[in-house]
Amino acid sequence: MWERTLQDLIRGLRANKNDESKFIAQAMDEIRREIKNKDMELKAGAVMKLAYLDMLGYDMNWASFHIVEVMSSSKIHLKSVGYLGAVQSFNEDTDVLMLTTNLLKKDLSSTPADAAVTLNGVSSIMTADLARDLSPDLLRMLNHSRPHIRKRAVAAMYRVFEKYPDALRNGIGRLQEKLEDSDPGVVCATVNVLCELARQNPQDYLPLAPQLFHLLTTSSNNWMLIKIVKLFGSLSPHEPRLVKKLQPPITDLISTTSAISLLYECVHTCIIGNMLQGTSGYSLARMCVSKLAAFLEDPDQNLKYIALLAMVKIVPTHPHLVAEHQNTILSSVDDDDITIRMRALDLLSALVNRDNLQSIVQQVLSHLVKPESSAVPSAVQSLSQHIVPSAPAKSPSAPSQSTAYRLVLSQRIMTMCSQNTYENVADFEWYLSVLVDLAYVSNVDIGAKIRDQLVDVVGRVRAARSYSVKLMVKVLSDDTFLLHAGEPGSCSEVLWAAAWICGEYCSELSAPDELIPYLLQPEIASLSSDITAVCIQSATKLFAYWTSEAAKQWTDGFLEDLKKAVDLMIEQMEQFASSSHIEVQERAANVLQLLTFIKHDVAMYKPKQENGFSDPSVAAFDPVSEPSCPKSLYLMYPLFTSYELNPVASIAQASVPVPDGLDLDVWIVPSMQERAVEERDDGDVAERKTKRGKKGKEKESTSRMKVKGGKKKQKEESYQEELVPQEEETAEEKAERERVGIHHKLYITSYQTNVTQLKAERLERMRDDPYYIMDDRSQKPPAEDIDSIPVVRLDGPLPLPKGTHLSTHMSGTDVFAEEPRLPGLRSSASVRSTPPSFVVEREGEMPVGAVITPPPSTPAPSSRRPTPNPFDLSATPPPPLPSFQLYEVPDDELRASTPEPIKVTRAKKKGTGMTKKKRVVKPEAETKAEDNGAAVH
Amino acid sequence: MLNIEPFHCRSWRPFYAILGTTQQFIMIHAVLIFNTSGIPRLTKFYTPLHQSSQTLIQKIFSLISIRPAGLCNFLDAPELEAFLSPKDDSDERWRVVYRNYATLYFVFVVDGAESELGILDLIQVFVEALDRHFENVCELDLVFHFDEAHHILAEIIQGGLVLETNGDEISNSVKLASKARRSSFVSANPLSLGSGGGGGPRSGSIQTPLGWLTDKLTGVATR
């Protein structure tokens, strides 16, 4: 019969192990035939087989209608098959469920056997509609004569409440009655349902407290007590008086019960119910912890697990109590069982403070090291392996080799140390070495995070810079690290940090020139392109620093060394200049040009007759007078050191107001509108976003600001219409838009006529754009205009002219006449000679938060000053410095210069320019657009 | 391949909570049984899954099967977080509690807010109920009577809530329901002599001559 055929299927499956898919396809065909058969037995057999195949992963959703047919059978043995099929395959989206309401109603009022099967089925397939339609029937069944049915009805009510909360209004009172049912099973089921409900909405269930309290004090049923205690855990935060009332019985339970699951629940309830406060709470907490500590040493792993779980919850309020058992907890981290380890780790991270951080981290770190040491087994180990051959296969190192576990471990170490901006780290040199250790032993892809941490720590903690540079030199000069950098889990990103730190804080190096070959060795090119780019940039920084140092103590004997170094550097840089990565290529090419210039300069250099024996320090301090060394030695260093990099507060960018006259929504170049639109949508452009967000409503009006070229503006307008779909498009607007479209065409035709005018306007606008390279030769802006450029004050003694002066002086060739412009573009100040007093400020010990905001408008005569961003003194960790800020000269300059415009705006803020141009009211804008259109006509 | 060894459930010592006349309340998301090769023998999901159930079973199996005996019965592997954490709140995190009996793994996926130790006891209750019904239950019993196993489970858990934990209670209800099914089957198939309808243990696997005759008479095409 049908049961047989299921068994045939199973036997067939077992016999056809090799060709299972074919066999199943065949069986499915049969099932499809049988399920349409009129014979209910056969149909049920097919459903049964389907349910079995469903377990093995084959779809049975197509059969839902036939399942309903089987459900409607009057015979219980078939009906139960139908419900089984339904429970296994139906979900909320099953459309035939709508057909079942009456069937279910009928079955619920049928024989107890039918009703039991139906209640079970209904609990699984409940939908909001079913819950609404069936709730009266189910409520009626709460008073069924058989406890078995009452129990099932209570459990089913939970699903009704879940899907159809309106039923709670009538249902909750009925459910409350069930707390006094004669059958203990029904009472338990009721407490169960109430507990689940109260977890979601505790305050609504406070009236039940007296009844539950009665149960708590009278029942000896551990299973129910667990649930009641849990229920009180969610109730007591909403009713402070409960705490006092609950303390005695719960204390009693904790001290007397032998069931740890109940104990755990009591502890949990004490914690979330705020019962551990005050003196009585303290003794309660002490009792909990001592109980838990006993379980922690129990040989049963399950008890250990639960104890760790409960301790984590006590730590926030009573850390010192848990800390008494720190050693036991630490040993749990060594447990063979990964589950126990994870819980112990949780607990440890909660326990961390300034005093124990180092020992805890060291302990955790040793787990990462372990497999490394076991890879080369000692003699004793290999001997013992022979004795116990099964042991090594399941050795405790197995979990620590799992990648996911190692990843968690590594992340945990870093979060433990970095939480609250390194609050618990007393010794940053130690932390830096931990990070480097991590890079070596973690063997998982955590490099990016280590990199960010390294850069962050070094940026924030001045005192650690010297040590970090030493450490990073070691990493960079480690051939094996570089050799394995291509492998997964090698943390090659650490090289990024190493290169950047060495480059940025190169003044800590005694012999920067020795490090350059490491940064430019051929293997570097095989790393990911961003690391290579940073290496190139850092090598350049090192070289720049070295040359400027050399210039300070110039002796002519140095000349040969210099020539060699330049040649070597050029040779190495040439490899990178042919890289296929655009970033690497561009950087290398840039540096190469600078180097070529220096090379020529050095080649032209002849020791000076008139000044050759002068005091070198004089020359260095007085760069305007002819220095004794090749002048190009001063070329590169100022490119990197004009401004110091400081950690930026996370709110810094947001608090920079948009400078007056700068409209972020105006197209920079008309023809680039498409791209600008994309950029607008790009959420990553945080800068724009925040600024726009700040401006709020102003945005729209400013975006409609009238630009001089009216046609351009119209084109922009048409974009506006498309970009702001939430604006209702009235017929009028639509017409307007169409008109604009026409104007757009007109604009194109009339373009030629306007082109020169437009160009002039554009150049005018571009003048303030730091990204836009001005053609100074043709433009020749008047001198007072330069002052108004809110980018960099030309404060140095040797601005741009110095560059030209240099080149003309040194060589007559045109090539070099071009060259100095490169660095001199905007930061012409940077061409001025390096200030010889490069002092690393070391006084800052902890996270650098405090930075003096310098008087903004006065161009500081001192060479460098911190970025005058408003710094957040609080502990909010700033985001890791974006990579581009770290090495790209123009960006650096831009960032440093942004504050300038702020100050300017403050003076001008009220009134000028802006309001006149702004289109505040839309109709007005439209009329203007029309006017302009007419003008074109 | 299948090991027909009875479960070692009698050696179990219930001490986490007191097994007895009582009841435990848990929000259970899934009950899974698979064998030591990872082949599912019973799967029941009380909460709709986002992933394919097969993927979840395979993942849990791969994590459990490498765990040697003697470790704790809770699975807390970082690999599972992606599967089981619908919320970030640690209390809401789903947990996997499992027990190994002979060739089978019994796995419960439960709410983080539930008592793990209670679930361990509940698994024991379930296995004992199976054992009582099948008399020294083995993996083959579950294979050929997977519907019976479902019916037994339905007496313990309904819609993700625990219904009953008392072994005697469960056994009675299972017997009652099974009797009802059998008599219904017999009345529908007078010639089958009670060999079907989810009747007694193992009865289905014994093919009686009369059972074969019934097939012929009712025109069921046997393969």
C-alpha cells in the first residue's frame, strides 16, 4: 500500500546510490502521476514520498494543492499524512492556504484525534488571515475537556498572537485563566506562551505578576521555575517594587537548587532585573559568582560553558568579583573546545582593564602562535605521537587552526586594545609590537585592519613614532615577509603601513638612504598596486629628507654619493614607471621627472668659489643667498613637509562650513554634467554629502543659483528636474521642461558664438578650484588676486619665482624651465627652502586630540602648522586617514588649505554676492529661465 | 553503512534539570537529525529559513562532525554566525545544541534566550520517546518510519514551543495517536491485517503475503 511504496522508494534510493539523481527523477515522475490519482490512499502515499524527498532537498511546493486534498480526507491516517506534508512544505506564501480555512475549522471541531493533528498543523502553517479566522475556534478549545487538546490549543494561541496581535485583546484574559488549570501540563504551556509574549512587551504583562509570584514560591517544578524566573527578568525592570519582592525567593533558589540551568536563569534574571544593586544585591552577586566559579572548574564542559556565559553578564556591574577568578578564566581560553574558548574570550574582553591588558593579550596571542610551533614537533612531541597515534589528529590545535577562529582571535586582540581610543593601553611600544606580531602569526586576512591600527596609533601617539619607525624598518627589510606577501593570510597590507610610517616620520631614521633600496626592490612591484604606490611615495620622502639633510651639512665630498644615489633611484624608478597600474605608473613618472631635474642640477653643480668654504649652517639657514650645495637638494623635501599630518576628528569635516561663494552644486565644467551627477549620487563623497546635508533646504535654491551663462543654467535646470523626482511635475512644469529641452538644443547651436565668453567665465570660476591647474602664463592674474585665492598663503621667502629663478640660473634648457612649475603650481610656497629646524613634537603622550587652532587669517611665518580643523577632544576615534591624504601632494595641500576659506567666509558671510545670485522662489526662477530662453530666441 | 546499534540513552544521567513530571518552554527554530555521514534523517523547521535548508544542515554537520566526544554540546563556532544570527543582540542569537547517539546526531537550533541545558534534556526526552516507541530504536527505524518520528516529535514540540517533556505523557499520546491511525487504516483496508497505517513498530518493513495480496487486489502498482 502507500506505506509500502514509500519504503520501496527508500530501498530503491539505497540500492541506487551511484545513480541517485536518475532514480529520483524517475520516482518524481511516478509521484506526479500518483498524486493526481483519485485514490486517496495512493495520493497520500505520493505525498509521503514527496515529504521524504523534501528532506533530502527536493522541491515539493508544486504539490500544495494535492496536499490540501489529502488533508481533507476523513480518515485520520491519511489526514495526518496530509498535515505532515503541509507542515513540511507550506509557508506564508502558499496560496492554497486561503482554501483551507473552512477545512481547518471543521477539523478543529472534529474528534480529539483529528483536533490534535490539526492543532499541531495549524501552529506551523499559521498566517495572519488564518489567525484572524481561527482565533474564536482556538479560544473555544482552551476549555476543551481533554488536557491534551487544551495544551495544544494554548501553544497554538501563541502563533495566533504572533501573527494577529488583535487577538490579544480577548485572548489574554482567557490565557490567564489557564494559569489555574487543573492540569499542570496546561499551566506550563501557558507560562511558556506568556513568557514568550512578555519578552516582547513586558509592561503589558505586569498584572500577571501576583499569580506568577504565587507559582514561583509554590512550584517545585524546575522546568516551570526556569520560565517563571525568566519572565520576571523581563518584568522587573518595569516595576521596581518587584525587585525587593523577588530577592528573597530568588536568593533562596540560588542557594538551594541543584539544577544549574535554573541557577543560570536566576543569575540572568538578577542581572537584567537590576537585583544586584545595593548591599543585599552585592551579597547576592557574590553568591552567584562563587557558584559559577565552582562550575567553571567542573569537568563537565557544558557547565563550564554556562558558567562563562553567566559571568559575562555579571562583569558590567561587578567586574572585581569576576576578576577574582581571572586565572581560571584564562585557563579556559586554553580549552580544547572552541565553543568554550569563544565564551572565555568574550568574558576576557569584558574584563580587560589597564592593568591586565598586556597579560591577557599575550595569552590570546600565544594561541595564534601555537600551530606554528607544532608544525615543527619537538622530539618529545613526535615520540608521544607514536605512542598515542590518534591524539594528534584531534589535538587541541585543531580549533586554533580554523581560519574563522584565528580571524576572531586577531580581531578580538585589536578591539580589546583599541576600545575607547586605546583607553587600556599603557605602553604603545608594546602594542605596536603586538600588531607586528599579529601580522606575522595571524595567518588570516587581517592585514588591512592591522595597517589601519598601525597608522592610527602612530598618528595619535607622538612618543611612539620613533619606536614604530624602528619596527617598521625591520618589517620592510624582512625578505621572507615580502616573499610570502602574495599568499593569502600574509597581511601584506602591513607593508603599506610600514612604508608610510617610515616615509612620513623619516626624520626618525638615522640613515634614510639605506632604506630606500628596500622600498624600491623589484619584488615590491608584485604587491598590490596601492602598496607599491605608497612604497614609491615613501621612498621619495626618504630621498627628499636625505637630500635636505645632506644639504644642511654639505661638503663637496658628498657629491659623488649623491650622484650615485640619484642614479640608482632613477634606475629603480624606471621599472615602476612602466607598471601597468596607473597609480604606480603616475607616481613613478612624477618622481622620475623630479629626479631627472635633480640629476641635471647635480651634474651642473660646481663647488662655489666665493662661498665654498663658508659655514654650511649659514647656507642652510639662509637659502636666499646662494647655498653652497646643489639647490635642487631643497626641491623635494618641502613637498611633503609643509603641513603636519594629524589625526582628524570624525566630526571635523562636517564642521567645516561651505565657504562663501562656493556652490557645491554648480557644475564645474558644463560638459561634465553627466559625471557630476554620478558624483552627487555617490554616497562615498562624504564631504559633499555632509556639506549638502548641512545646507539643507538652502541646497535647492543655491543649486539654482544663477550663473552668468544663462543657457548653461538652463541645461542644469533640466537636470534638476530629472534629479528631483519627488517634486510633483505639474503640467506647467512639464511644459517648462520641454521648453528647456528646446533651449538646450539652442544652446548647443549657439555654443560656438559664446564659446570664448564661456571659457573666460569658466576660468574665472576655476580660479578658486584647487583641483584646477591654472595656466598662469596666459592668465597673468594681478597680484592682489593672488591674495584672494583662499588656498595657500604665499608666505615663504622664495615663492614661485624662485623656481624659475633657479632653472634659469642653473641651465638655459627649456626642459628645465618647465620643470619647476610642477611643484610650484599652487604650493609655490613649498619651493622655499626647508626650514632647518625639523622638530618632532614628542610631548603628546596619549591619543592626539588637542591641536591648537592657529589664528586663521594671519599667514603663519612658521613653516608648518597643524591643520586647523576643529578637533574633538573626546574619545571618538577618528576614521583612519584616507590613503590619498597620506601621500598625494596636491591633496595634502588641499586639505591643509581648506580652513583658509572658512575664515574668509566668516567675514563675508552676511550679505554679499550669494543672496543676489540665489534663486529663492521657484516661479521667479522659471520666469528667468523663460527670459533667458527669449533672449536666445 | 548503517549501524543498527541501539542508542545509549539509558546511560544518560539527567542532572541539569530534573526530568520528571514537568515541562520546559523553549522557542525552538529547528530540529534536525542526521547521521554521521551527514545524510538527513529528520528535518523540521519552525521558523522559515533564509538559506537553503540543505546548506544549513551541511554546515552544521561539517562543524559538528569534527568535534571529538567529550567537548561541550553547544556549537558556538564563528562560522555559523552568518547563518544563525538574524540580529546582533547576543541574546537573540540562535544557538546550536546537539547530542550524538550511536550513528545519529540530534541537533536543536534554539533561541539564544533559552536554557541550553534544558535543551540538552529535551533532546534526551525526544530520544527516549523514540526508544520507547520503536523498542531499541536505531537509525533504520527513523529511515523507514520517518513519518512516525515526525508524529512523536509533534507530541513534544508544537510550532516551536515545547508541549510536553514528561516521558509517560508523551508515550501515552503517541500510543493513542498511533492507535487511531492504525484503526483508521484497518477500517479502510480490511485485508491488510494491520500491517500499515503507521501502526506498530517495524510492522511496515515486514511484507506479509497478505499484504502483497492487498496490493494486487487494490490495484496498486508496485515497482
